Amino acid sequence: MSILKTKKNTLAIAVALAFSGSAFADNQSATVEQVGDENEAYVEQGGIDHAATALQYGDSNDVIILQSGTGPFSGNAADSLQDGHDNSAEITQDGDWHIAESEQVGDGNVTTITQMDDWQEGFAYVYGDDNFAALDQYGFYNIGTIEIDGDGNAASIYQDGTQNFAEILLFGDDNVSDVVQEGDFNEASAAAFGNDNEFYQSQQGSDNWSLFEIEGDGNTFLGDTTGDLNETGVLFGVGNDNYADFYQVGNSNVAGIIGLDGDSNTVFTMQDGDGNVFIAYDVEGNDNFVDVLQRGNDNLFLLDPLQGDQNVILADQRGDRNLIDGPSGMVGNENEVDVYQRGDDNLAVFETEGDRHNVSVQQIGDWNEAVGASYGYNNDVEVSSRGDYNWNAVAVDGEYNDVEASQFGDENTSLVEFTGDDNTIRANQDGDSNELYVSSGASVASNNTIDADQQGDINLIDLMVTGNQNLVSLLQDGTNNSIEAEVGGNGGSVDIFQQGDYNSVMGQQMSNNSMMSVTQVGYGNSATVIQN
């Protein structure tokens, strides 16, 4: 006996039982309508109050509907509509109060819906050719929806738990989306408008939320969440070849992107711990690269707009309650920012505007603060703190600036602020409780080279430069030394060296093409030099 004949005989028996009032099943309803050639339909129902509808229009379509329930009022419903050629639909429901709808319009489409346990709702609507849709739901009251409009798309939803919700919307060609949720009260939504997009989302735990939405071509989003109350975004994306990878382990984690406009953007996010937050907010431009790694508790990395081309941002936080802010960070082209924090309660804020900036902030220890900002063209800013309770602030304005401030030890304070062109500044502190202040004090100061270094404890450097093309070198080695200087002329040089303890220099050079050189070695020396 042929398989086709066996299916037809079984179908006849199933339909007869549905309307016969047999002891095996009560109040069954089955409707089969086929118009075309070589279509196949198989319906089998066992239990109480099941309803099945199979409608096929076209040629070589096949549909299988299997429904069974163990409860006294199982009441499953399955509807399948196929309009086209070579389509295949299979609905399997075992349990109570299931609802399944499959609608396929086009050719060569395949849909499978499998629902077990109680009160699952699965909906698959496919329009186009050669698409694939799969829905698998287990547990209690899960809802899954797949809608496809295009050709060559593939979508699958797997849910196991209680009151999970998943939705996949694919509008275009050759898109792929997979959603896996295990746990309770999880939500996942993926929407693609374009071609060759790929979405993969896996969530384990409870109260997780995930949303992908993109308009463009060649986008790929991967999300893997384990824990409770996690959120994964992307939201509004317009562009091509975007790639985002999210991995979160812990509780109350949040990842983002939100506004993504541009091409070839790449984002990696890994959060391990509790209360981590990463939000890019509004990303616009081409070839942007953002890599975020956060481990610990209550970490936050928030980037503001990120506009321009070929930007690179790397932020790495390890410890508890760290913060990297960067409001309005990175406006321009070819910017690069690398921020690394390790310890507790560290704070880092960076801001760049212009082209080809390079900003690096690194802090190791606890309760350090670093602020880096650059405005102009081709600036280099590097801020580093190692130890505890250090405070760093660097700001440059102009073109071709090169600024570096480093602190090693505890409770050091460094402030560098400069305005002008072609300035080079070096500041270094090694020890504890040192203070270093370098400022231009004027918007016209340019082409200055400054090198300030302190080794020891409780030293002070306070320097103001208001002239142009000056060369300044300051070095202190010891304890309780101080240098207070103002350089306001043009084309001059200032060289101050102190070694020992409790030495002090006060200098002022406001004349042009002047030279100041002060060397003090010993204890309790004092020098004052004024050249105007």
C-alpha cells in the first residue's frame, strides 16, 4: 500500500471520528479544502473540542495537523492556509488550549509549529518564496509570532517556560533570525527591513527582554543572556554590514545601541555581574567599532552620539560601581578612545571633537577620577592613574596637540588645560599627594613644548604659559618641593630642576627669546627669578 493511500485512509478515519460521536473523542471539528493538483492533507485529532482547518490552493502542497489533549476540556485550534505551489505546513499540538495559525502565500515555503503542555499560541505568516518558519513552545502560555515577507528567509522561535513572548518580523530576502528563550516572563523581538540580515538571541532565566530592529543589508546581531532582568537592544538601525554581539551573565544588565545610522559598524558587549549598563544611544557614521567589557557590579558605560567615520572605542571596566561616561563623545573622523579601569568606584569621562583624535584613559586602583577632552585636529591625549584617590583632568583645544599625564601613587592631583596649535605637554607624578597644574591661560598660546615631572611626595607644580614657541622643562625629586612659574614671552626656554626636600622656585618670564635655568639640590632652598 502506498504512503499517499495510507494518509488518505487515515484522514478519512480521522474525519469520520470527528463527526461520529465516538467514545474516543468528543466535539471535534475538521475542515479540509484543496483546489489544485497533487495536494496532500493529513488531520488527526484526539481529545475534546479540537478544531482543525486546512485550506490549500495550488499544486503539490502538503499539510499535516496533529492535535491531542489530556484534559477534560483540551480545546486546541489549528488553522493552515497555503496558496501557491510546493508549500509544506505541519502543526503538532499536545495539551490544552493551544492556538496555531499558519498562512503561506507563495511557492516552496515550509512552516512547522509544535506546541506542548498548556495554552500556547503560535502564529506564522509567510509571504514569498522558499521561506522557512519554525515555532516550538513548551510550558504555559507562551506566545510566538513569525511574519515573513520576501524570499529565502528563515526564522525560528523556541520557548520553554511560562509566559514568554517572542516575535520575528522579516521583510526582505535571505534574512535569518533565531530566538531561544528558557525561563519565565522573557520577551524577544526581532525586526529586519532589508536583505542578508542575521539575528540570534538566546535568553535563559526570567524577565529578560531583547529587541532587534534594523533597516539595511548584511546586518548581524547575536545576543546571549543568562540571568534575570537583563535587557538587550539595538532598536533603530539604518545602514549596512552592522555587527553587534551581546553576552550578559547576571542580573539587571542592560545593553544598547538604540540609534544606529551608518555602515560597517561593529559592537561587542560582554557584561558579567549585576546592574551593568551599556548604552551607545545615538551612533552615526561608518566603520565605527565599539568593544565593551564590564565585570563586577553597578558598572556603567554610556556613550553619547558617536558621529563620524572610522571611530574606535574600547572600554573595559573591572570591579564595582565603575563609571565611564563620555557625553557627546567622539564627533569627527578616525577617532580612537581606549579606556581601562580596574578597582572600585572609578570615574572616567572622555570627549573628543574633530578628526583623528587618540584618547587613552587607564586607571588601576580604587576611587580614581580621570577626565580627558580634546578639540581640534590630530590631538593625542593619554591619561593614566595607578593607585588610589588620584584625580586627572586633561583638555586640549587646537591642532596637533600631544598631551600625556600620568600619576603613580595615591592622592595625586593633575590638571592640564591648553589652547592653541602644535603644543606638546608631558606631566608625570610618582609618589603620593603631589599636585600639578599646567594651563595656557590664553587662547593665543601655541607651539609650546612642556615637560613636567615630579617624583616623591607632597610636591607642587603650578605653571601658566601665555606665550608662543616656548620650551619648558620642570623636574622635582623629593618631598615638599614647589615650582610656581609663568611663561608669557615668545621663543624662550625655562629649565627648573630640584632635588631634595622643601625647595621652592618662583619664576616669571614675560620677555621674548629669554632663558631661565634654575637648579637646586639639597634642603630648604628658595629661588625667585623674574624676567620681563
